[in-house]
Amino acid sequence: MISLKLRVRGRVQRVGFRRFCLDLAQEFGISGLIRNLADGSVELIIQGDSEKIERFLSSLNRAPKPIVIREISKEEIEVDPSLKYFRIEYGPLEEELQEGFGAMQSGRVQGLQGGIQGVQGRVQGLQGGIQGVFRRYKEGVQFPLEEVW
């Protein structure tokens, strides 16, 4: 079993990064903790067998947007037997509320972008349908109105 202390820099606060790491740690059976730091970075302590730790570290690369990892520093530390599970170490309530709203806002923006793309696709489909009706009309094709509507 090994134990590492990580410092992750980038866009890692108020974007759901701690929750992402919790999910990964549970997926790979790693113990430890994660906390936000005042400088905007995040600190992790991760413990487990080396193969699981390597899989965890390589999986950080698939962090969903809007998470952006710019740098990860690693330091091997002594194993802490009191860390049986992986947990998020929460800060003051007002900071946590801000984090929740920030992650929610990022999710909303992505949702809105997806909705806009869906509407754009529907508009293009309608334009194509209207052009088809006009083309048939110009060609003198007779068709009942039910086909149009």
C-alpha cells in the first residue's frame, strides 16, 4: 500500500472536482480525502495499492468539463491507517454553498448550450421542410394540405 499527497491546480474549485474524485476513489477502492485550499487549488491524500493509485491518477485526465487540470504535484507520504474510506473534507458553510452554486451554474450553462443546439437542429429541419414544400409547389406538384401540416 502506498500513500500520496497531491496538489491539483487549474479550474478545480466550484466545478464538481471533489465529487468527481470521490466517485473515482469509490470506483477504484482507494481511501483518503480531498479538500479545497485557499489559493484555489485542491489537496488530495490517496491511499491504496499502486495499481489502483495509478488507475486513479490516469482517470483524472477524463475529468468532465468545466474542470480543467493544469498541474498535479505528487509527494509520497506515510500511510495513515485512520483513513479507511475516501471522504470530502468540507470548508465553512458559505464556501460550500458557493461551490454548489458554481457547479450548478456550470451544469446549467452546459445544459443551455445543449438545448440551443437542439433548437438549432429543429430550425434547420423546419427550413428544409419548408424549402421542400416550396420546391414541390414550384414544380406544380399537387398535394393535400395535410402533408404540409
